[in-house]
Amino acid sequence: AILSRREHRTNASVKALYRRFDYSFDEVCFLLPDDHRCRPLEYRTAAALMTLLILDDWCRLTPIQQIEQQFQVHVGQIMGAGETAAHLILGMAALIESEDMTDPAVAILRQHAFSLRFGIPAELEDLYQDTKGLLRRSELAALSQLGLDASGDLGTVSQEQLSAIIKDKTRLDALSQICQHRTKEISMNAPYLTPCRLAGARPSSIEIDGSLQGDRYLVKIDGFPVYLTGKSFKYFTKLAWSRANRDGGWIYKEDIEIGFNQARYLYRMKNEMNTFLRSNWPIFENNRLGYYRLDLEPEKVSINFENLKLHSDHELRVLSAPARPAPAQVSTAAPC
């Protein structure tokens, strides 16, 4: 029912695929048979392709009304297709896991399954889970536009902004309680030093020290010690290294870490650091094309390469090597 007979006759799904990807069509042409320009697709193939396009919009937080109008489907069909696809993908993940529990495809497939089931990008899974499903899809989209990908960031949103997004008072009150609990939890787990406040909006220096204390790694912001968990230290170190060693300082998200969760962990890193710093420093920039950059001049960045050589993470040890990779060619679009 996703594809009408008329749409099949007019090759609507192939046309929609061409419209969507346009100049980047080479990236998705594998979805079509080699002879698709000579003969129409079989109905089942055409319907599967149309379903793929619908679910792509569904997972990208495209408004339901827009999807319904564009593809002439209703929300029940969209959710049903998402549930079916999620079920099949979870089955694939289970088969792979039965052969190799360490295969990274397992986590990636499960992230896809979450996105398909709920119509929410994978990077918003933490926000969805931490708020116990209180947020509707449209509300998550509104919060995402504010740059919030983790529940801890909700503390930076005013009550007026939240009230404008979440109209239901019962859910708004429940969400406020969750945010207060989360802020308290972060405060209890992260700091064992008195927080400082930067003199300005940005620090005058940062040092990637890398000394280990307990299960945390040391960085110094204007000389003030900040201890980060392993994942946050890795992200911050890669941002700092790229800022100091690459023209422009931009680093692509896949070079930070392979997968779908870079935004989630970047915001976790930001929350950890702000627990110590109590500052308005944004820490990193995002050009909205998948590239990130430390928000600091390269001459203000220093790295203790001797400590980095001893780090347990191979990717960080590689950064301490004398040879440097060629500067990355990144977009010159102005950061948002």
C-alpha cells in the first residue's frame, strides 16, 4: 500500500530517488538494478525503494504532515514500515552477534533499529531515553534545532523556551524533575575539584596532559585541572590535536570516531567540562556538514606527547607519532 499502481507505472520511486540525491546519486545507485533506465522496476522493488525514502525522512525528523503529503501515505503506514524494518534489522544484529560479539556492526544496526522504530535520529537516543519517552517527535526536533543532543543540556534552556516547545504542563513538570535529577547526578559523579569560572568567554590556554587519576584523564584549562572520562578525553584530544596540526583545524566526525554517536559524545564531553568550568565557552564549533573544530586559536593549544605515547587507546598513541598526516580538505562553509 506504500506505492500505488499509478506511481509504479510512472516510475515515481526512481524519480524521487534522483530528486533527493541529485548530484550525489552515485552514492545510492547501488539501490537500483543496472537496467533501471531501460525498463521499469518490478513492483516489489519499486515499493521497497519508496518505503526506503519514506523511512529516511521519518528518521530525519521530517514532519509527519510533510511525509504524508509528499508520499500520499498516513502515519500508521509509516510507523508500521518502521517497526517492520527495525524488527528485521535487530534480527540481522542478533545473527552477527552470535558469530562475533565484538563486531561493531551490531551496535550500528541497533542504532538504526531505534531510529526506524521511533522516527528519531540515532544521536538523539540518549535524550529520548533519559527523558523516559516524555518528549514527542516534534518536540525532539525543536530541541535538536537548539543544538541539544543530551539531556544534561536541557539545563541551559530557559523555562520559557521549554514551555514554548512542550505545551502539556504535566509532561513539562515531569521533564523538569528529570532534568534536575540528571544535573544532580552529573554533579555527584564528575567533580572532585572546586569548579572555576573562566575570566573570559574563551580560555587563554589549554594543555592536553593525559595524566591518569582514577579512571579520568587530566587536561588543564588556563592551568586549572579538569579530569575527563576516557571517551570525553579522547574526543577533546582529537579536537585539540586537529586544531593545532591541521589547516583550519576542522576534523570530520568519522575521524573522531566511526559510527553515529559523535554528537552525543561531544555534548557529553561538553557537559563534563562545564561541570568544572562553569563558563560560556562553547568548546567546539560545528559547520553542520559533519566537521567539528575546537573553539580556540591553535597557538593556545599544547599537548603532552610523552604522556600520550603511554595512553591505552591506540588512536591517541598514533597522534603522538612525529609524522603528521596531510591537512584535511574540509568545507569552507562558515560555522554555525
